[in-house]
Amino acid sequence: MAILEFLKDYIGEAIALFLGGLINFIFNKRKEKATVTTTEIENGSNVVKMYKDALDDLPPRYEKKFNDLNELFDQKERILKEEIDFLKKERDLWKKKFNDLRREYIKYKQEHP
């Protein structure tokens, strides 16, 4: 019985505490929902900003890559042209050597029938 007497003294306070907590929960739920919505909007805005920045940055990066590749192909073309010129000179040198040796052979055959 002593416990019931003890609880009777505090039952009103417990009910008031419970109702206060319930009201606080309801109002905080609305506030939390508004905060979550605001955060979602901010996050969406940040994502859009990141994509916009990436797309704004795309043309200069593309232009740089294009210029780098163009320069690389120009260098490769110049090197190949130099190699072609070198090989043409070497071919001409071998042609001359061949013709000289051929003339020498023909001359030798004419002198030694």
C-alpha cells in the first residue's frame, strides 16, 4: 500500500511529463521533417552545382586534350617524314652503289671474255 500512496503523489506529475514529451515530440517531428527537406534541397543543389562545374570545365579540358593529341600527331608525322627522307637517301646511295658495281661488272666482263 505504501507504494500506491507514493505513486499517487507523483501520478499527476508523470502524466504532465508524458503529455509534455508527447507535445514536444509532435512539434520536433515537424521541425525535423522541415530540416530534412531543407537538407535534401541543399544536397540536390550541391549536386547540381557539381555537375554544372564539371560541365563548365569540360570544354577547356577537351580543348587541352585535343591540342595535346594534335601536337603528338604532328611530332609523330615530322619524325616519320624525317625517317622517310633518310630511307630515300639511303635507297639512292644503294642504287648508286649497285649501278657502280654493275658497270664495274660489265666492264670486267668485257675485258675478260
